[in-house]
Amino acid sequence: MFVGKNDFQLVGSVLRDRLFNENQIEHKLLQISREIKPNALVRKLLKLNSSDKAIYIERLVYHKGDPVDYEKIWIPEKFDNGELIEKISKYELIIPALEQIGISISKTRLMLEPQILTENSTNLKLRKGSPVLLLWRIAFDLQEQPVALIEHLVTNQGSKNLLHFDFPNS
């Protein structure tokens, strides 16, 4: 089944505020580097060689003062034209930031996995055993090459009602 652009609506307050009401959202940049060699899983998802480097960013997103999203972002170093780190470090959304520097995105692949924390998360202020949503997004360019991997570890509050789908019965 394919989901068309009119088959869903944004209903979650965190996502809606992140997209349309930035004064409810705060960000904290935790780490940024150009010299990271990604692990095997990230290399596989981004189709990188073992010697390839990536831009690596860790950010924390707060909604109304509460941490709701711990982000890890990997972008192959070859896609940085010198402006990308500056844009992303200013808390730009990743896909629009890539497009602003001239990388056309043809699609994104979304993978969701509910999880239980196996250790305490000081960043998200959650204890071991807390439920979270692991959300991976891979952005592809027009040649179907992966250009970014964005990992979100979203709290229960942050993941409530992200999207509401209405599937036509045909």
C-alpha cells in the first residue's frame, strides 16, 4: 500500500511545534565533528567504505522545557560544501539544510522500532526500562545514493501521535 501526501495529517503537538511553532522548541548541540569514521552499520546504510569519514552531530531537542528527542546524524563528508555544518549546528532541519546547499533529495526511508532503554539516559532524563521510539531516517539523492542518516531516540512524550493516517478502503 502506498501512502499519498493527503492520506495523513500531523496531530502530535511536539512534531507540529517543531515544524510550525519554533518558540515551543529548544535545541542543544552536544557534539559536532568532521572526522568521525562511522561504525559498520552506519557505513552499510550510507554505502561508505571503511576509510570514508562522515560529519557527525549529536543534538538534543526540548519541547516546552522537557527533552523529547536525542538525535544522532551522519552525513558523508563528501557532501559538505563548507556550509552544511554551520546550517545544521544552528538547528536547521537536516533535509532542508541539505537541499539549501544543493543536494536534491528524492526520498527518505523511515524505520521505526519501539524499544526499552537498557541503561539510564541522562540526556533524555529517563531511567533504564523506560519506553522509547527509535526512528531512523535515510535521505537519498536523485541518483538514489544515501546522503544522510538521522537517528532519533524519542521519548514517550515526543512520540505521542506523531502522525495520524487515514487509509482509503478500496
